Amino acid sequence: MAAKRGQPVASAGAAGPPDEIRPPIGMELKGHSPWIYLQTKMSVKQFQTSLSNALLFDFFPDQVNIVNIHNHGKKTSLAFKRGDQEQEIP
């Protein structure tokens, strides 16, 4: 995810783009933290995928974005910080 206008919201890295990018499915405020829920569908054939997330980094230097990935009943969480904006999805 990116905070700058004109940049992609999600990047799937070397494996190519997601099969389908959907609009946000929900949002809630927990304390002072907004939680935004997004969903995408990716092909089973993709075996090496990375995700880039820099949402709000330009506005909050200590911003941390947590991305939870649910895949066939398995949950993986990735934490994105300034300087560590792209990670491989395990």
C-alpha cells in the first residue's frame, strides 16, 4: 500500500500483480488506530510473492502497518516500518 497519489495500492512483486484487487471491505477505529480491511485474491500458481506497504509513512515517522494474510486456514502477519516497506510473503 502506498500513501502517495498515483502510486499502486498493492504490489505483488516478482510473481506479478494480484489476480483481483477489491475495494476496502471494512474499517474501524480501535483507540487512536484506524484498522482498514482489504481483500485480494491471488492465483495458487504464484509461489514467490512480495508485498509493499508504505501507507501513512509520509505523515507519521513511527508508523507501523500490520498485514495479516489468511491462506488455506494459515495466518501470517507482516509488520511494515519505514525503511522496511517490502517483504516476501512466506
